[in-house]
Amino acid sequence: MRFKRAAGVLLHPTSLPSRYGIGDFGAAAYRFIDFLIESRQSLWQTLPLGPTGYADSPYQCFSAFAGNPLLISPDRLVAEGYLPATAVTSVPSFPNFAVEYGPVITYKMDLLRQAFAHFQQQGTPEQHQALATFCEEHAYWLDDYALFMALKNEHMHHEGGVWSTWPQEIALREPKAMKRWGKKLANKVALHRFLQFLFFKQWLELKAYANIRGIQIIGDIPIFVAYDSADVWANPDLFFLDEAGKPTAIAGVPPDYFSETGQRWGNPLYRWGKMKANEYAWWEKRLDMSFVQADIVRIDHFRGFDAYWEIPANEPTAVVGRWVKGPGAHFFKTMQEKLGELPLIAEDLGVITPDVEALRDHFKFPGMKILQFGFGGEHNSDFLPHNFGRSCVVYTGTHDNETTVGWYHNASEGERDHARRYMAISGHDVAWDMIRLAYSSVANTAVIPMQDLLSLGNEARMNFPGKVGGYWRWRFRADALAEHLVYRLREITELYGRAPGQQQAGKIETIVTENV
């Protein structure tokens, strides 16, 4: 599909200000939407919103359907009667600029357990009915997820270990074991259902606030799911696993300019043949849920739908592997027939073949252009705006890159010289020079990381691909959304015709997604 000319900001909710150590769906999130409106933006792009697992990465979640309970706002729980006000009168001193996940998880999960106990004792009939309705509507994924998390957190038996290390009877979901464990952990299962109810309630209220005011949400889903997830545990026949539930083949990318050994991601690979036989039913549900949570969805590693790198699970690196054809056009054609028009953005970075480009263009999915990638080399990169087409989303950088200030500081003199001459700049305000370049381009959509709007260096970098620990932590302070920032962003947005109401006639109108 073709998107209207528009602009927005990339910011994960964990990066919002909050006194609880991590950004959430509270007042600061509503203030951020107000900031977008005041500065004439149309889009808020997030990272995946799922419950984070390994190394706190939102790209390695315990579920492709569930939401992250850490994003639930305690203040909103108090305001709506799900938590007594006394529970938040004394809050630990958390850092303002980074998420300390260990202490935050301990504190917030204790608060959420208090909310559940309070709800059990004093919840109103209307609240209980709302929870019951939610559980009924989402049972197709919620029941497995809630039991999975209860099992994972069962200290005496599993110590939070990967599901394949659980006793075989429950790891392989034997019916008697499922019934017995479900009964034994009934209250903990109920807790996780309750937390998902709260997550979706708060997120969809926030999303509605944005949508009504003309802000669309761009969500994000990885093509593959984490091995240690309710999805793989509950659907082992859809993945390449052995009889013990261990992966036989895993995902990654082969060696390239950036890595001599490639990237061994470890995600189990799909049995696409089996998925095709039932018309990709699991994917239909996954995409349907994605369009509940967001208006537009970016698919990470889009090229894997054309062909993916298959690595034997016993290989320590990604050097040994082979390219295997993915489901291709048949998959997207089937999804269109079932779900209608697909407002997707194709993450088409890396080594992209003509076949991948043809798949992307056949379905009119916009690809991605990263300005940082355009400088140096032969000076004729596809990431330079004079080589853009309109059907793309331009970014200064993404969550995986350095900030623009950090990139410029670490770039070679040849790259810096190219950037200065290309943009006719001195380099003293490089983040905003790059923002101007993005907004002035012909790309239909421009999205800027919040770090670049604030001209921050690599101390604000969100992630470093291939490195584990210490990432996904950056946060900004509430006073960052100052009036001068609103004015500067609004001016550049209006100047280059990206503000609401400035679009050319005939473009796609705003997509409105109904709440669950």
C-alpha cells in the first residue's frame, strides 16, 4: 500500500519518563502524544511490545501475542481502583536516564502482584466482568501463555529455565500433566491473565487517545519468535524441533562485511510447508493481533519471507548454513485474502536480492532507508536521498545504529567530509541537519529516533546488534520535551509538507484499527 506523506518519531515506551524506573503507559506517554500533535507529527513508532526475556531484548519475547507487564502504569492502576494509593507512596530511587532491569522487575512485579491481590479482594463486578470477557476473547493464545509463564516462574521446580528443561511430561504438554499443573498453578495462571488484561486495557486506551488525535502507531514484529516462548512450546509441530523439543535448525544471517562469522540468532525455524497446509493460521492470528496493537506494522528481517539462512542447531556460529526458500508471495496473498489490505513496512536492510525487492514491490510494501548508511564508499549509495523513490520510510538511524551524533563522531574523515559536502553543512548540528535531509526527501514517510531530536551521543544508543547486556536501557527526562523542540520540529515538518492536512490529494487516508 502507498502511505501518505507524513512524519513521526521512533521511541520505545520503556524510554519514557516515569518515577518507577522504566517508561510506561502513564501520564508521560500521553504527554508524548501531545508533543507529537503540537509538533505536527502523524506517527509514533515503537519496538515490539511483548514480554521481554533474554537480555531484556524486545526482539526475544516470551510470546508473539502478549504484552510486556513492565509497561503497565502503576499510577493508572491507582486511578482506576486496581491498586491502593498507599502501594506507591514510597518508591525506590531509580536512575532517570537508564532502566536498571533487575531492580525494576523486582519492584514492579511486586506492585502488580499487589494489584492482583487487591483486585481479587475488592474488584468491582464491572472489573471482574471486563476481565472475564477479555480472557474469553483472547483464550486462543492467553491460556497457553499464562500457563507457560506460571510454569516458568515456579521456583521449586524450574528456576525460570527454558521450557525444554522442564520435566518431560509438561515440556511435551502431555494432557494429564497439563491438567495437573494447570490446577496446581491456578492462581499464578490467573495472575498472568490479569496482567495481560491490564496491559491491553492501558495500551489500547493510549492508542485510542493517539488515533482520535490523528496519530497512528507503527508497531514492530520480528519475523522469527524466541525459542523460549509460549508460541514454540504450544505449537511445536510448526517449528523444526526434535522429539525432545530441541531445535534442529535455527535462524541467523551468514558472514558479511560486518561479521566474519555471521550472526547466529538461535530462533527456531518455521515448518513453512506445514503452515501453508493450514493456510498459515498461526500467522493470520499473529498479524491480526499486530493490527490490534498498531495501525501499521514493520516486519523485521523481511527478506526471510523470500529466503532465509538455515543453520544446523549444533553449529557454534553462522558460518555453516544454507539459503532456503521462504513462503514468498503465496504467504502475503493468503494474508491479504484473510485480513484485507496489509499496512506493512518491510525491513529490507542488509544483503537484499532482486527477488526480495520484487516481493516487496509486488505488494507495495515500503522499504527502509537509513541516512547514516549513505555516506562514504562510492558516493552513489541507495541510501542517499537523490536515489530514493517515494515508497519508502527514511530514518536518520534506527534502534540498532549509533545515534547520529555518535555516528558522526566515530565516522572516518572521508565519511564526515562526504556528509558535510552533501548537506552543505559545517557539522556542528549534524543530527538536525540529517533530520532536515530526511524530511526534505521524497520518501513518503520520515521517522526520527527521539535520541536524534535531542542531539544525543552514543550514551543514548538503544542497542548494539550482536552484543548482549547493557542495552535497551535509554530513557529521557520529562523536561526534554521543551517548547523550543516543539517549535523546531513543527517548523521543519510544515516546511517540507509532512504536517497533517498538507498531503497531496489521493493518498491513503488514516487507518483506524478497532480496539479489542
